[in-house]
Amino acid sequence: RGLGGAAASQNRTRITARQLHACAKEYLNQELSTTYKHYKRTMTPVLAAPKKSSKDRFTLDTKTTVCPTPGVPPRPAHPTAAKIRFTSIVLEWRNPAFSGAAPLRYEVQMRGGAKYNRQWKLVGEWSVITKPEFNTPHLTTGLEVQFRVRAFNYGGWSEFSEVSEFFTPTAATTLTVQETMKSAADLGLRNVIQAMRKYSTNGEAISLGCWAICRFAAENGGFARCSVGKEIVEVCLDAMKTFPLNAGVQAYCCLGLGWACYGHEGAAKYAVKLGAKEAIENAKKNLPMDAGVWGNSSWAVSNIMPNSAKDAPAEVHKRLVLDRRLLGIKYMQESHCKQSDRW
């Protein structure tokens, strides 16, 4: 086309090689500039054909650019549910192998199985989904839905993926008291105290909470802050008043009282003020044959009312504190206080 156009532009059948070369290059430049107008996006510039200068010399034209259109991405695989929550579903999908431009964003659509929501609608209208995953919010619990997805690059939108199976957002499962207290113990001591206050009328929760508190105290040699001991005193005394005939609760609470006051004179005075002495005596009176209650009550009394330690020399006092700590650990190792099998 370049040679033919060059000959036609000269209106002759015989032209010199220089004239033929110049006319062919000029025609090629015109073709490239016309082709460029059909593309909207500019990519990497390339060196175009030379053009004729005023001095009849040829220079390279670096202004003309060629813009190839990327191929449309293939449709993604059908979405799957990575997590199903109370009112949301985390979707994931896979992109097939493709040698062209990678997808820049995705579009997720959803429809339900009910009569009023069988039409496809856009999900996350105000979100830009750049990764092959998306957390679909604001779903209705118990209402099944299914999804499809498509990918986009500068070549355009791909076809929609195959439709996923129906997913149903489920209500949060109710944890047992045992699981709740275990998760609270994993989060820390404050969470155990809060859980004991929340389930103050559940004897199993109180027992497990006191055991977790005593285990923490035995591993760390007591509590570093007196305020923590005071909170434990409040929880334990409330439980002892709520369950006066529950041997497990009384034994664990006496053990917790002992650790709460261990090394903290302020917590011990606070326990006496709240009636710890009377609560321990009532536990021993109501459960006279329970070895756990009697043993743990002696541990609690030795820390709440340490009369012999007040006037003792420093070394004697130090040894007495160590003996009490060992005594508390021994009570935790009793069969009555073991909870490892239950957890």
C-alpha cells in the first residue's frame, strides 16, 4: 500500500528511489496517525517511520504511539464461602491462568432463593474489589443466597463466572459455659473476672473461674496489683453467698480468696470488711464433711488474717509467705480442684 500510494501521489509511473522512499514513509506516517485515533489509551511509545525534514533528511518520529488493546480476562472460577457468619459471608474465587493483562478489579453479584430477590443485584456498590476475595455484608440470617463474579482489565469485562451454590448465613452458635470460661481464661485474668460477674448465678462458671484465677496466681506467684485482689474478693464472696450449699463453689472460692489476699494487706483488710471471715465460717459449718472446703478455708484464713506474720522477723515472715504459697499450690493439686480433664 505504501509503494502504490507513493506512485499515485507522484502521478507518474517512474520515480527515483529517493522519491519512492520519501513518499512511502510519508504515507506510512499518515496511516499510523489515523490508526492512533481509534485507540483511547496510550501505552509504551514505539519508534514510528521516519519523516522528511526541510533539509531532505530523514529523522525518527517519537511522537506517534501505537496502543494495542489488552485481551479480555477469562471468567473467574465460581465463588466459594471461606467463612459464614451471622450476617456476612467471606467469598473467595480463583483466576484461571492467563498470559494477558491481570484483572484490575472485580464485580460481585448476588441473588436469593426467595420470590422477591431472585434477580441479580450488585454487591458492594461503593467498594473497589481488587483481590479475589470479598466480605459480603448486610445479609439476612437464615436466608440463602448465591453469587457470581466477573473480572475487568483495560480490555473490558470478562464473562460472569459459574453461579455458586447457595450459602445460608447462620446465627452465632451458643457456647457452653465451659467453652465460655475457657475462652475468657485464654484472653486474660480481667476477662475471667468479667465472665464470673456475668454468670454469677451459674455454679459451674464460678468454679471454673476460680480455678483459672488460682492457676494464674500459682504460675505467677500471686497478683501484682492489690486492685485485682479486691475484685476477686468481691466476686468470690458474692458466689459464696449465692451458693451456700455447693461444695465445689465454696471450695474454689476459699482458694480464690486466699490467692487474692496473698501478699496484699489492703486486699486482706478489704476482705475482712466485706465479711470474708463469716463467709468462711458459714462454709465450714454448712459442709462439715467436705475436705476441700476445710483445706481451702485454712489457706484463705492464713492469708486474710496472718496474725503470726505481723510481728515476725523478716526471714521468718519470708519463709511463712513461701509456705503459704506452697500450701495454695498443694490445694490446687488436690483431686477436688483439678479441672484439666474438664477443659
